[in-house]
Amino acid sequence: MINESLEHKKYLKEVKSKNMKIVITRLIILIAFFVLWEAAGYFKWVDPFLTSTPSRMWKSLIKIYGEGTLFKHILITCFETVLGFLLSTVLGALIAILLWWSDFANRVLDPYIVVLNALPKVALAPIIIFWVGNGMRAIVLVTILISIVATIIGVLNGFKEVNEDKIKLLKTFGASKLQVLNHLIIPSSVPTLISALKINVGLSWVGVIMGEFLVAKDGLGFLIIYGGQVSQLDMVMMSIIILSILAYLMYEIVALLERKFVKRY
């Protein structure tokens, strides 16, 4: 027992050490990237007007912060993204459940879902603007359209991958379809559901930025478009860096949920 305890502690220490090395290596790569980027602009290896530099982006950040609008833009984009993410995930999962429940509906709607998945959703944006107006509702709706089909397909495929023998066994013991769904299909599909959430994180940011490109007067997407129009590429690159950080943080939140729920199921 003592030897096993020592071995376990040694194993945990090795895992912790390995994880620490990974984190440090990531930080080194990130710092080296920004240092090289700054040096490339300073020594004119690249045109800093076109590529910007970390120092120029920092000055742009301080300027917008001084104007008192930075957090407003960030919060608006985050709110639109989270709202679109939640709505597309919930609605997509509910539609996937309905399609699993009714094989007839699944077979009827399957080609339409395939077409919707292949259709460039941004092409529908002008129509959406006419339908719901020029504002946040249009942005959120574009986000939902971009994310929901991928959610439906991913979750439904996860449901279909559940072992048929287990389903038959539950039905043999008199389980209803609702009981099969609650006690087998959903618990067995938790990894698939988490994967759908991870995909939706990226798609939600894409949808929001596309929507803000078209109709927004606030938000990070607006800053990117505005910066391009007035040739302030420092503002454009700064907004992209902020978007990258926010998208990473949102992804890490989903990854945290994955570690929590995968252990449970």
C-alpha cells in the first residue's frame, strides 16, 4: 500500500510537471511571436502600417480606452455571442431530439438540413436585415443560422451512434421512448454534446462578427470595419487580438464543463 501511494504521488508529480512545461512552452512561443512581430515592424522587415505591431496596437488600445468606449464594444460583442451561442445550442439540441424521436421527420428533413448546412449563411444576411431590422436582433439571428445546423447534425449523429443493442434491451424491459432518451441516449451522447458546444463557440464568434460587419454601430466587428475604412489598421489588429483572447476564454469555459461532465458520465 505504501509503495502504491508513493508511485501514485510520483505519477501525479510527473503529470503536474509535464503540464507546467506545456504551459511555459506556450507562453514562450507567444512571447517570442510578439517580440518577433515588434522587431519585424521596428526594423522595417515588414511595413508596420500594413501589419501593425504590438506597440502600435497597445497605443490604439489606450486611445480607445481613453475615449471610454472599449469595454462597451467588448461587452456588446460578448453579449451577442453568448446569446447566439446559447440559443443555437439549445434550439439545435431540441431539433435533434425531435428528429431522433421521429424517424419519419428525420428522413423527410434530412436533405433540407444538408442544403442549409452547405448554404453560405451570410448570403441570407440582407434578407434577415429586412425581416428583423438593422440591429442586435439581426446579428443574433445570423449567429443562430450559422451555428444551429452544425449543432443539429452533430448532436443527431451522436444520438445515432448509441449502441442499438442497449436501446433494444431497455425496450425489452418496457422502457418508454422518453425513458430511453433520458437514461441512455443523452448520457451516452454527453461527449458529442460537448463537442457540439466546442464547435459552436467558434461558429458563434464567426456569426456575430459577420453580423456586426453588416449592421452594427458598436462591437468589435464594428471596430474592425471602421478601422479598415479609415485606414487605422492598428485598431483592426487590436480588435482581432481581443477577439482571439475572448474566443479562447469561452472555449476554455466549455472545456471546463467537458472535464466536469465527462467524469460524471
